[in-house]
Amino acid sequence: MVSSRKHSLSNSYSNSPIVPLSPLALLSQDQDRNMVKFSKQFEGQLVPEWKEAFVDYWQLKKDLKKIRLLNNNTTTNTHQTTSFPHNLLSSISTFGLFGRRRDQGAIQVHKRLTASASKGGDLLYETELLEQFADTDAAKEFFECLDMQLNKVNQFYKTKEKEFLERGECLKKQMQILSELKTIIKQQQRRKGEEEDASISCSISCEEDSVKDRTEQEQQQQDSFTDELERNEVPFSDSPTSDEIGKPTDINMKTEKGKLRTLSGRVFSFQGKSLRINIPLTTPSRTFSAISYLVWDDLVNQSSKKCGPQGGGKLHINKSKLHHAQKMIKGAFLELYKGLGYLKTYRHLNMLAFIKILKKFDKVTEKQVLPVYLKVVESSYFNSSDKVMNLSDEVEDLFIMHFADEDRRKGMKYLRPRQRKESHAVTFFIGLFAGCFVALLAGYIIMAHITGMYRRQPDSIYMETTYPVLSMFSLLFLHFFLYGCNIFMWRKARINYSFIFELAPTKELKYRDVFLICATSMTAIVGIMFVHLSLVTKGYSYAQVQAIPGLLLLAFVLLLVCPFNIFYHSSRYRLLGVIRNIILSPLYKVVMLDFFMADQLCSQVPMLRNLEYVACYYITGSYKTQDYEYCMRAKHYRDLAYAVSFLPYYWRAMQCARRWFDEGQTNHLVNLGKYVSAMLAAGAKVAYEKERSIGWLCLVVVMSSAATVYQLYWDFVKDWGLLQMNSKNPWLRNELMLRRKFIYYFSMGLNLILRLAWLQTVVHSTFEHVDYRVTGLFLAALEVIRRGLWNFYRLENEHLNNAGKFRAVKTVPLPFHEVDEEE
């Protein structure tokens, strides 16, 4: 029960938002939660990206601890020096008429307007200590910190509220334009009696002004919220994709002239504004459609570009683009509603924190400041403003009306998706299959040792044909197991990996799911390999049993592409989609999950080489004739070996090129150079394995050394954000997610050692009489372990950069873009 409670707390920010309550209700609710330490509860429920904007509850507790220690010392000295007359006078001064305490006036909170108050500035709160605290420096520090936290919370809430209100207004206008276009299309279809075509020509003539001009605040946000391109993830299929995270939705496209960035329709007049439909080029089909549209527009439709003088010109609306526009607006509504829920949680938790710390202060000092300061907090902006509540209700109504067919239950499934409940059966089966795997692995190793399968032999059919299958699956599921460990550590460190990877909260794999998949799969693999080895030792010929490893591989491939909704269907197809994006990386917009997965493939070159050989062995039918050297003799196979060694680095380099094209940052070109150096090193290594000459050996040493230095610099400085000279943490960054600094130093040293694993190519060290393929598997496993270590720090750095911009929700670009007449 305790573990499930902690899980619900740690994920509440990604679930349904908390509804704010009154201060008295919060006070009574807080008294009912004494069994859970509030600091843990507070840390578990806060929005990770906004952590710095929440009340610094831990600093206030430190200040309160100073007051407690000072009061303890003062009390000890007082008991030793005070006399009865002094105590009597102190008691009389403490109580007023009729025995009422005068601590109600212990503090007084003043309101001060900022210099820009006349232009909508903010109220600042300052607490004045009266006679009871006049000589206490610790109390002054406490209330100065408390006032600073209250002012910080008000300012942040006001800023985010303004941002979400502007998003809401823009979305309403976009929804209005979409509704009008759909109505006009239906009217023309009904009038002409035509069937729905792929595109329809219609007239647009409206009066009201529907597209809001950009404000100065939005232009400032454009500078502070620029980052990598990401795609929007919504809990329904074929989700819309975002253009640029955090950027305003209708940025002036003058900066994009000369570049093919969006699938833009012809300019049309609507409600007195010149508009264009912009669909981001996130897929090859949209890219080709944009190119064909531009060619067709230039060759055929030059005469119809301009609307009539009265705004009643003909508009050629593509129905597919209108469909994409609707999905983009739907995704924007979902992200807006999620952001409003986070803001409600922010309001609720900060109110709880103020109540809790003031109660502690009253208990320590035996004063009554809670009623006085609580009135100020209750009347402050973040607790008294109801704009967020009203906008949240309005978004619910609009979404249900336009995207849920007036069905509230259906609409709320999208707006407030429910988390999957974790079952204890998953934990049980993890332990069951893990035990089976260990037992089968022990039996397999003992049998292989007795039969001498893994020893160096002049002719070993088993090591040439069957061992690559086991090696391939071992590397794959070791990597998957480390991913489960990464998820566990990311959750423990409060790294919002779901937001970074754009994973749907209802469909993402938890670390228990990952462990269950690994344990189940490896149990089946080792079990089948154990049966296969048993049949070989009993005298069965290889021709009779050699199809077993091939059938095992075929079963896993069929399970991966199985179309039925079983065995983590959504995760399997998301993986296939990511692999498709990687293979066609120059054509697809690159998001965090795509290049993260491509980096994983760069550490799995040995697995891909094994997969290449196994596929050749079974597809060509060599397993029937036991001619396992056929693939090695084939020229096409030898050429393909170079390609397999190059492909992961090539895909990653193409992703860097696409990101440079989309974002225009030279930093991506520098990253591309890192993968080019890795490609050259990999090619030299493959050539040396075949030639074994001194010249190729020298080339391997030179290329691998240069690539290693390049990669180490990028790991530590760019991906991990370490090795900063002016940091308060020597050789580390200023903000660290882990409390113990030595872990970072240890990880850097370990990463350096594992990066030098290529020296095995030069040294050729062996473990007594163990086959060289076993040594190769061990070195490949070390590279996979290094990548698992890299994954944690890569996401940590990504989270800190994202949290520094207080970005907890994605901004989906909206389709209808206002253009100037010059365009």
C-alpha cells in the first residue's frame, strides 16, 4: 500500500489536476495527512519543470530550524537568570484585557506597488515585525524569505496565467475559422449536390476580426522559449505534430522565405484578414505534397492567387489539409487543458505549503501569526484569481462540443486520461520468470562447459551458426533491461521523461513492464537454446535441429509486427514508427525520441552484424546444407557488412542534417561531424578485420583515437553538460539532480574507460581458451552498459535545460496563419 501511494503522488502532476480548496478546508485536509511527511508529499506532487517556481519549503524549514535552536538557547538562559517579578511582568504584558492574547499583532504585512504599477505592475508584500520579534534576526530572515516566496509565486502564476489566456484566445479564433470553413464547405456541397472530393472551391466573406495580432509579451516569450523541434503526442492515433516547442503559434513567416518549411495553402481572405493554412512538414508525404503543390501553383494557378477586391475570391481548400488543421487544433486544446491543470496544482500545493510552514512557525515560537499572514496569502493574486478556472471550464465545453460530439464522457477521456493501474501480478511474474531465467541460464552454461562448445576449436558449427542468435538476443534485451533501470532512476530523480519523449501517459511502458518483457523473453530464449543444445549433445544432427534458432527469431519478428491488440500493442507500433523515422530520417522531422533511439543503435552495431549473418544464413537456405561459410564467401554479404557498420552513424548524421535544416543551428553540423568520424573509424575497423595488415592497423588507431576524443568531449560537455570551469560544483554543472557528486566523477571515469574498448581490436587479448566470439560479446555488452549510463545523464541534462525555461506543456503550432500583404 505504501509503494502504490508513493507512485500515485509522484505521478499526480501528469494525471487529473487537483481542484483548489479554501484555506480552512486545506487546513483540515492537512491535519488528516500527518501520516505522510509533507515535504515528501510536496516534492512528489509538484510539477518538475516548475520546481524552482514553487515555494522553497525546504529553505523555510532551515530558517525555522534556526529559530528553534535560538529559542532553545534563550529558554535555557532565561530559566537560569529570571526572577519572579520579571516573570510576572512578562505574563501581564503578554495578556491584554479579559485574558485575550496580544500576539494577533505580532506581525503586520504591508502591500507595496512596483515602479511599473501604473502599467499593470505587481503588488509586493513586506512583513513588519512588531515588538515581540524586533530583536530576533532569525525571525526577520524567515519572514523576508517568506515574503520573497509569496511574491515569487504571485509573479509566476500571473505570468503563466497570461500565457495560457493568450493561448486560449488564439485557440478560440482558430476554432472559429475552422468551424466557418467547414460550414461553408457543407453549404456548397449541399447546394451543388456534389459528392465530397479531395478538394473544394468556395468563397470566403466574413466581417469580424478573428485573428489576434501578436503582442509584445509573446515576442519576448519567443526568445526565451526556443529549443529543439518536437512533435505533439496526444492519446489518439495519427496525432498532430508540433513545429517548434514553445514558439508562438503564428510567427511571422517572413523569416522562413526561401525555405520549404510548411505545407501552405493559397492566401485567402477571412473576416478581414489574409490567412494561410500551414501544416508542418513532418512526414515524407507532406513534404512531397508541398513540393507538388508549389509546382502546380506556379504552373497552373498563377491567375487565381489573389482574392477579389471585396474579399470574395475563390478559395481552393484541400480537404486533407483541413483535416490536419483540425487535428492540430485538437492537440492544442489538449495541451492547453493540461497546462491549466498544472497551474491549478501549482496553486493548490503552494497554498498548502504556506499553511504548513506557518503552522510550524506558530508551534516553534508560540505566537499566532497564521491567521494574520494566511489572510494575506488568501487574498493574494495566485489564490484569488479565477481566470484559470473559467478558462478551464470554457476549454472543456469547446472541446466536448467540437471534438466529442457533445458527449461529455467521451471528451473527458481525452482531457483527463486515466493512468493504468499497476498490478501486483506484474511483480509476481517478474520474479517468477527471473528465477526461471537464472535456472535455465545456469543449466545452459554448465552443459556448454561440459560439451566444450565455447572453447576455441578449429571447426565449430555451433559457434558459427547458433551462437550469433543467442548473442544478438542477449545484447538486445540487456539494452532493454538497462532502459528499465533508466526509467526507474529517472522517476526517482524526478526527471519527466514522459514529457521529453512525448509519451502518452496511458500507453507508456513503466519500468515493471520493461522488466517483465525482459524476464519473459530471456526465459523463452534461454529455454529454447537449452533444448537445442540438449538435442545436439544427444546426437541429433545439425540438419535436424538447426531450424530451431531460426524459428525463434521468426517468432519474435512476428510478435513485433502482430496487428492484434495484445502484448503492448501501442508500444510495439510506436517502436516500429520510430524505426521507420530513423531509416527515412532525412524526410521525417526529428524529435527527441527519434534521435535518442538512433543513438541506441550506434551502440548495437555488433547486434546488427549478428542479425545480418543470421538473416543471410536462414534466408539463403544454408542451414539445410550446413554451409555456414557461404555468406562469408559472398561478395554482396561482405559489402553489406560495411553498410551495416555505417548505417547507425549515417542515420544519426542525417538526423543532425535535418535538424540543422529545420532549426538553422550550426551546433547540429558540429554534431554531424562526430558521427562522420565514427563512420570512418567503423569502416577502418571492418577493413582491418579482413586484411589484418599493418597499414590498416595504423589507420584504425588514428581514426578511433580521433573519434574517441571527439565523442568524449561531446558526452561530457554537450550531452551531459559537465566540465564547466566556472561552476559552483568543480568540473560539474551548477544544478545537479543527484545529491552525491562523486557519482558524476565516477561516471565520467567509467565512460572514459568504456569508450576505449576499441583497443581490444589492437591488443587482441583473450581469456585463456575461450572462443573469440565470447570475448566479442563481452566487449559489446560493455558498450551497451556505457550507453545505459549515458542515457541517464543525457535525459538529466535535457530535463534541466527544459526546466530552466519552465516549460511543462508543448505548444502546438496552429494551422491558420495571418500573412502580410507583401507576402
